[in-house]
Amino acid sequence: MMLKAAANKKSKEDADFASLKNIIKTRLGFNCEYYKDSHFRRRIDVRLRATGSENFGEYIQVLKQDQNEQDILLETLTVNVTNFFRNSEVYDIIEKEVLPAVIKSKGIGMNKSIKIWSAGCSIGVEAYSIAMLFHHILGNRIGRYNISITGTDIDKASLQHARNGIYSEVEMKDVRPDFMQRYFVKEGNQYHIKDELKKMTRFKPHDMISGPKMGGFDIIFCRNVTIYFEKELQEKLYMKFYEGLNKDGFFVMGKTETLLGPSKDLFRSYNAKERIYAK
């Protein structure tokens, strides 16, 4: 009898969790079907405790009745702890080898366009970090190149944060002193990105799972995003990134992520330790 009761409870819990995911998809516009359930359960458990909900069924009722809770949940599901030049050893290779290789590949002709994609850009620190490195490397030659850095995310609040370009001490902890002075204006405890970097960047909503294909990039960064996805989706995304790169373009992934599926044979390892690959 106890086993049957436990089985019924588990069955209802699974059904409520499926209903919750459907509500998140239809009401919040956040497609969670391909994400690992373990990741979602951890994030949703945070909101269950915060709202005093005993189970998914109770939380569904809260979510249906409270628009504010819908906004909070979306932020909870998409929030990322991040800062400029996170994992500095990766940026060392980007600065010393990858960006110079891309710049050199443009030769001496008229086509000086460089396109970068920061996928899952959150609040924009990765995109601006790359912009700083381009400025630092090129110096007075920066005007000879048309550098376009596109940051995409599904979280509108994060994208607006990126567009505003205003950051706290937390995000600034790994910024070099000379970069801090050169590329930011400090006002109180906040740091404002200078316009010269904003002109190189743009931020737009894009769902890398179901959104339109993007292409023509010299480098694609997608770091510490796919770890939340199921294996099948990871394989599809890596192929999307492969196809979205120009010949000899670079793909940079997170240190805890691994290429899967056909892309594993198509990409050439450029720096295996730092998870940098070339097309």
C-alpha cells in the first residue's frame, strides 16, 4: 500500500513538473524542453522555497496568479554569475593568438569586416571584453576595420543591462587597471562602458535552440551555456556553430564543455586545454 502511494505521488509530481515546463514555455516564452531536468529542478526549487509552495502543483497556481512571480522565475532560470575577462587564461590565448590570426586573415584588401558572435551573452561582459582586446591590439588602426560584435540572449533584462553598459565592482574584478581607466567612466560605485566600445557591439534577443540560423562569423563564443542542455541538443548546436563560421573561423566553448557528435570530427582542435577550436 505504501509503495503504491509513493508511486502515485511520484507520478503526480512528474505530471505537475511537465505541466510547469509547458507553462514556462507558453507563458514565459522560454523553451525548456531541451534543458537537463536536474538543472531546471534546482532553479525551480529556489522559487518553491521562496513562495512557500510545497510542490510543483502549488507553485503552478502561484505562477498563474502572479505576473511578478513569472518575471522572477524567468530571471532565476536565466541568471548567470559573470564578469569581464572571466577565466583569464582563455582570454590570454584570445588576445595573443586568436584575434591576431583573424586580423591577419583579412589581409591588405578592402574587406576589413570582422564579425563576432557572443551566444548566450547574459549582461554583455564577454562582448565588451572582446571589444577591449580588439581596441588594445589594433590601437590607431582600429578605424581601418569594421568590427561587429553581436551578443545574443533570451533574457530581455540581461540584454538591456548589456546595452546600458553599466557595471558594478563585482563584474570589474578581473579588468586590468589600464583597461579600467581607458574604457570605463566611473560614477560613484558604477562603471560605465565608453561609447567607442558600444559602437562595436549590439545586443539582440535570439533563441539559439529554435531561433533563425546566424552565420558569417570569424569567431563564435558560447561558453558555459550548453552544459545545461541535453546531449542531443548539444550536438545540434555545435553543428549550427560550425556552419555559422567562416572558413578558418574559431569556436570558443566553456572549460567544462566537450564537443559531441559530427562536430567533433569537423572542428580542428586549436587549443584543447582552453577549449578553442577552428573550422
